[in-house]
Amino acid sequence: MSRTLEQLLCQPLCTVSKHYPAVSDFLAANGLDLSDFSFEDLVRSLSDEWFAGAGTTPDVLLEDGAAFFAGLLGAESIRQIESLEVLSGFDKAGCPEACSLMLKPGDVTCIVGPTGSGKSRLLADIEWLACGDTPTRRTVKLNGSMPDDSFRSSHSGRLVAQITQNMNFVLDMNVSDFLLMHARSRYLENAEDVVSEVIDIANDLSGESFRADTPVTFLSGGQSRALMIADVACIGRAPVVLIDEIENAGTDKRRALELLIQRDKIVLMATHDPLLILQADRRVVIRNGGMSAILATNDHERQLLRQLEEMDSSIQQARSFFRSGKSLTGVESLGNLSDNRE
Amino acid sequence: MNQIRLVTVAGPPSSGKTSVITRMIESIPDWKRTCGVIKFDCISSLDEEHYRSRGITANTGIAGNLCPDHYFVSNIEECLEWARAEKLDTLITESAGLCNRCAPHLKDLLAVCMLDNLSGINTPLKTGPMLKLADLVVVTKSDLVSQAEREVFRFKIQQVNPRAAVLFINGVTGQGADRLAAAVQAGGKISDAAKMKLRFPMPSALCSYCLGETRVGEDFQVGLKRKIQL
């Protein structure tokens, strides 16, 4: 459904609001009502007293309207990102960074380094499309070229979706209404279908299932994380997804990663979990605020990953052993707890 | 007279204004020497001490029984003089709106509104001119909510103020505060307070209660009044 800005400004507002329900909120915020008038005619119909009371002028209101409608159209045009490159800058000591980082959709890259080493700064540089104007003096290129100022101002802060350990849902809504609200803010045409898909995927990722009418604040940590990942993958618009230190329990992280890859997201994981680090294609090592190395996961490491997976699976078995209320009395070895000892 | 960069920061109480302003000033080396803050509050404020403990020049104006935004307009000229005496080149005014009816924002000078991502999804629609007429909207505490809630909150802000830039800033870690600092340093300057104009008119004393009436009832209501439609 492609429309131009001129069409939106001169069509009757009640027609426009059918496709863009946000129009009535915009009008309400300005003390105006939906009508058969177009936005331009509505502004012309208002009296001088109205403008004096609202503390605005016809020109300003028209500009506000044009900016709002342009925002509606902008939200529809999802720009495909083929590559995102972080060109090296300087670390905290002022030394040049050892390497630059090239990111492509479907890539999974881990960010490793001690707390305070500068992982957040790297993300902030991506988020704000740094152009030598941040403390690291890094530069970010999109699709091989430097984004211009207008792209930077309209996309800054919208490129990276974050999912971290201390995030919670705070809205008093059920899962389905919550997702619908998010989908509608993105003007998705088939919002209901997308929402039921997200709920199915989230239930698949999380061990314990929840329903469409469960309030989001009632979800467990694992269910919340699963829902956040499914929402970011299917409804969110950000091309880059950062997963920061998510706990093991309750979410199938490997499947979550597969989902994000399949949706062409650029995935970054800040983690100390060796299983996740080795599942990624590579890892960037951050030291003293600078990118000091990029290590690709090699075949030797993948071999050793199997050993780690076996260890992990023992831990998982032990977890479900205790979860089901069993006792270790009489158990000689922790090696195989999956046997049905009652 | 030397020019001073003046920035109005407004937002509901406890939205994180003081933390973000502190982080913003600290994000630029040596800025503390030339950037000061005046806090406008209704009843009491401990923020001046907070700023001073961080080495930031600060002062407080307590509006008492006046609307803090009215108090702000009647005193901003004196604040500029104070800033000159303190040899500041940037003055940040921080005020919490009382009733959301008014806004301290001034024409041609950077206007910032601060909102808390935890405060409910319809907060932007309820906030009024301090949001609607701002150049820049700072959203705090968004590290505690889901990505979806952040995106919907931004969307609601842009319904009310489509032209404002939206910045998500973490007042605890300071992440994003350097972006606000860059915007503030690009903001407008003023030398003569008499040339400043409010972006939004403030109502003067509207009714008998503005003048101190305490008795309830039709007989005591004089001036502008509007009856609720039930």
C-alpha cells in the first residue's frame, strides 16, 4: 500500500486513519478530532483563537502534520542492510585498534571481554552510526558507504534491538494485546497472523508454555526471554540484535539463534558462556576499550564444543532430576541421572 | 554582554533528570568548569547538593505555592546573571512540571523533555506542551523494559511530537549521555534575557483558588471556571 506524503495530507482524515490508526492519536494530542476534512483543510478551518489557545500557528501545525505523516511512511520503508562495518578507532589508552569488524545478516558474532572492557561502547557506536564523533573515533559504514546525515538522524537509535538479563515486561496487558500493539505501531498489515506466529514460536523456544491471554507480567524469566526473542525476530524492525548475558534456564538458546539467523538479523552476543561462544561464527575480543582480535570458530574448536555439549547435557539432566522432586539417596554417580530412579 | 547557552530540561518528578544531566556533564572532560545547573522545584530539593557533590556548579529555586513554571519565567533573567557571575557558558535549567499544563521551553533555545519508560505506555499522550514543544526527548530507564515496550514508547512520543529527536539514555551507567551533550553543545545562546520568548503561553491566575481561596462551593468561585460534564 504505497502512498505519497501529498496524498496523506489531502485525503479525508477518516480514510487515512483506517490504514493508520495512529492518526487519531496524533490529532487528539493536538486537541483535534477525526473528520471528513483532509489535514490541510482541517488546519485551514481553525480559527485564530484556536491557534492562540493552542500556542501554535497554522504553519507550525502543518509542519508537525507533514513530519508525522512522513514518519508513518518512513516506518513502512524497511531498508535492507547487506553489510554493516565498524572501522577501527582507538582504545581507552589512545592506541589504534587492531582490527575492524564486518557484520552481515545471518552472522552470529560474540563479543568477549571482561566487564567494563568496552562492549557497551561498541554497541553504542553501531547504534548511533558513529562517524568519528564518539570517544573511540570509530566509523560505521552501511552497505559499503558512510550513511549521510539525514539517514543518520532518522535511523540513529533504531538499528539495535537489545535483549538483556535485567529486562522485564512492565505493561499491564496480555500477551496477545501486547504483541498486537507492537505490530500495529509497525503498521504490519497482517498483524493478527504475525502475533499468533510469535506466540507459537515463543512457546516453542520456552520449555513451559503460556497462552495468548496470559498477562505479560505473569511470564517467568525464561518465557519472557523467549517472547522477547520471538518478538524481536518477527515484529521488530532493527536489523541488529544484541543478546546480553541471558541465563541458561528456560529458553532454547540454540533454536533462538537459528530463528534470528533465519530472519536475516545480524546477531551479536555479549556472553561468557563457552557453549554460546563456540556456536557463534566468530568472536571479537575487546580489551581496554578496543577491538583487539577477531577469532573465527575453527574446526578444532567445534570438535571440542561436543565435549562441552556433553557436559552441558549432564547439567541439564541433573536440573530436571531435581526439578521432578527426586532424591540423590542411593545414587552412586552423577554421570547418568536420566535413569528412572524413583 | 557575553552569550550564554541556555537549555530547558523538563520532565515529570523522578524521571531521572538529575542523573542524566549529571552524566551528560561528566561525559565531556572539563565541562564541569563552565556548565552549571539551576533546579526549579515546588516543595524541596536535594539535587543542588547532589550536583555540588559531583563538582558541578548548581543552585536551587523553590517555587513554594507558585507554579514552578511560572516561577521559572519570572526568574530566568536573574538565573542568567548568576550564570555570568559564576563564569559559566552553559546553563541547564531543570524543572518538574506541576500540572503538565505549562512548559518552560523558550524559543530558539534547546528544549529537552525527559520521560521514564516505566511510567506507562500512555505517558507521552498525557504529558502536554513540555513534550509537544521539545526539540529532543530523552527516555530513561529503558534498560529495564523489553525492546517492544521501548519501540512502542518511541512511537507514542512521535505521535505527540513528530519532529523531536528521541534519545534513550541510561542515567545509571551514563550510556547515551554523550549524545545529549553533543546536542546541548550545538544549542542556541542568548545574551539578553529580555529577548527570550516562551514557546507556549502560560495562563495567569485563572480562578479564586489561584489567589488562595480555600473554601469549596459555587459562591466562592470567581474568575475563569469550567464545570465538569457528567
